[in-house]
Amino acid sequence: MMRSFVQIAPLRIFSLVLLLSLSSCSSSQKTSDKGKNAKKEGKPEWVMSRPVDRNYYQGIGVAMVNTYTQGHVEEAKKKALNDIISEISVNVKSTTLMQQIEQNEELSSMYQSMTNVSAENSIEGFELVASWGDEKEYWVYYRLSKELYNRNKLRRLDRAKNIGSQFYESGLESVKSGNIGRAYQDFVKGFVSMKEYLDEEVTILTDNGKEYLVDALLSQLIELNRNIEIKSEITSLKTKVGSRVEQRIPVHASYKNQPIEINLRSRFIKGSGEMNPTAMTDASGNAIIKIQRISGGDNIQTLEISPDIEGMTGEEIGQQLMTQLIRIKSDVPNVRISIEAQKIIAFFELEEEKFGSSVPESSFAKSLKKMMTDGAYTFTSNKSQAEAGVKLSIVAKKGEEHLLKNSTLYTSYLDCFVTITKLSNGNQLFYKGFSGVKGSRSGSFDQALKHAESIALDRFEKELMPEIGNVDL
């Protein structure tokens, strides 16, 4: 019996070892299936499966390799940082101003643009964890500590609150001392300093108790606007489109019937023209607005003069948002000047040639003529009634023919020039245009010419019309 046991035992042990080995291999194969392809391709685990870490915002970016410009490195980084931004949850509190923004499409769009810029600037302290690439792709893995992000966010909020509060207190002191222009500027700048925190319930103690800082600043602006008056003894004037305006517009600003020094801004709310957009009233509350020229367009134009909020806020998208909010929430004082812009009466001449032959007025010529009548000119067939002469010269030429596999490519060229003269003395005031505008189309020279005309129409509107509308007779 003992002999039999010695012979059989090794076989049993070998069978047990083999069974355990097969079981281990099977288990190992199941647990490694997920990363098998990654190992085979050399990709790290974070490329194949997004890592999870509760202490960090994480961003992964990938770009196709560009060996010439190496732009893929920056592109992948940008995508990874945008990935981090998208991970940061924003809980927007429904404050009064936020409700106003959400109900206005333009304000909502401006707010979204501002928050996008703000988010990009708020992820300071991010770090590169890893990068990987092959001949086709480049990957990067960045992360941002949630603790660091929250600490930086609180620091920026405290700084904005301090700035806003200082402007608020300074504004109150300026009102007490009678420096209304300075107070206006302080309250506007304080309001703008809070532009990134309109959804935050930032409070301060005022004479009315505990108030939201943005509401307190806005309330002071509303109170100032209610008591500021801007007026002018001139409420309307007549001028010729394109001609220099000799009329100076006197403006007076007061607060509770007392003259004030304040920055003013003039802007066309209808029409357009050249002018010095800003002015400041003197100690007597007086300022002069100077318009250099009225451009073509509307026969009746409107110039508005009001406190220079734009100059106090700035031109960035967030600052523009705050300007709009002030104008919407507050009745900003202003005076409006109605300007009757008389168009130039002109005698129109056309010289048009197409492929070597004179032609009557084409649709292209009619389109150019309409641009000018929509702008500064009224055309007449009676030369004796006209102040100016407008001559339009158009020459269309055939170009080359190129045989393609299934068609022929035709090329046409177009010259277009405008001459404007003062009829009373024959002086040439304007001569400009362009030559050799190229159009290419299959089918015919006419089709190619239409292409050239569409290019010329766009150039005429952008390059020539602004100058044509400002010819000074």
C-alpha cells in the first residue's frame, strides 16, 4: 500500500498545480482584457480610460500630429484646459440682475461670452500630469486642484468686493461734497468691478441695512440719473450730406438745477457721421459738441448726448454688458438733436462697355447707382438743377479660355471707376475705382463676367461708398 501511494502522489500534485495554473491564467486574461489593446499599442491607461480623482478637475486633450508647425502640442493643451473648464460646475443664483440678463437675448449672449473668458482666466495653477504620442496622435493630461481653484476663486471674489465697496464709499462721499461727476464715475466703476459676480450674493452694510453690492451701486446710479438734466438750446439742424458742419451744439448739464462737471458722450442712434464723441462740461456745466460731417443714409438722423458711461466702463465684452445693464435698468439722462441730412442733387452719367461694344445700363450699373442713391445722392436728369456730376465708367473685357476635362473655364475682367465733379466750377472732387477684377466660370464669358461683377459690387460697397458719401461740395 505504501508503495502504491508513492507512485500516485506525484501525479495528483502535478494535476493540482496544472489546474491552479490554468485557473490563474484564465483569471489574469479576464482582468487584463481592458488594457490589452493599450499595451499592444503602447498607449497609457489614461488615454484608454478617463481617470477619476475627486480632488482634481481633470482635462484630457488630443490632436492630430503636425510635424511641420508642431501646432498639435498647443491644440491638445487647449482642448485639455477646455475639458477642465467644462468639469467645473457653476451654480448660477437667480438674482434680480441675472433674471434680467436671462430674459434678454443680447444680454444673455454677452454674459455667456464674458463667463467663457472669465473661466479661461480662472484656472490658474493647473499642472501637466502626463503626455503621450505616436506618429498620428498627441495626447496630454492636465489637472487642477479643486482646493486651489476654490481658494483662488474666493480670493478674486474678495478682491472684487473690496474694489466695489471702495468705489461705493467714494461715490457717497463725492455726492456729499457736490462732486457729482466724480460720484457718477465711482458708482459706474464699482458696478463694473462686480461684472464676473452678478450671480453671487455679495452683500454690504448700507444706511438701508444689508444690501447686495451690485444693487446698492445700481441704486445710487439710478438716483443720480433721476436728478441729472442734460439740455441744449439747439434741438434740430439742417446740413448737407458729406459737407462740413459749421454749427456747434452747446450743451448744459446740471444736478438738482445746479451746474456740474461731467464727462459726456455723443453718439448717433440713427444715421452716422464724423465728430469728436466725448466732451466734458466746465464748472458752469457747459460744453460744446462739434460735428465735422454727416454721412449718407437716413434723411433724418438723431444724435444723442448723455453721460459717458462707455468711457467709464471700457470696451471689453463684460464692460459692454454692464453698460447695457445700466442703460436698461436706469433712465440715463440725455438730449437728442434731430439732424435733417439733405442729399446731394447730382447729374448722373454712365459709360458702359461690354466685350468691345457699348451697352445700355446693365443690372450691374443699376446696382451701383442704387448704392449711391441709398447713400448721399439724389440723381436728376436735369443738369441745371444739379450741384454735382457723377460719372460711372464700366469696361468689361474677355480674358482667357482654359480647356478642362469635361468643360471650358472662361475668364472675364472688369474695370469700374467713379468721377465726381462740382458743376458750378468744374472742379474734380473725387476719382477712384478699380481695374482688372477677375471672374472665372465654366460655360461662357458672360458667366465669368457675372462672377467678376459680384466681386466688384462687394468692393464698391466696402472701399468706395464710405468716401463717395463724404465728398465735400
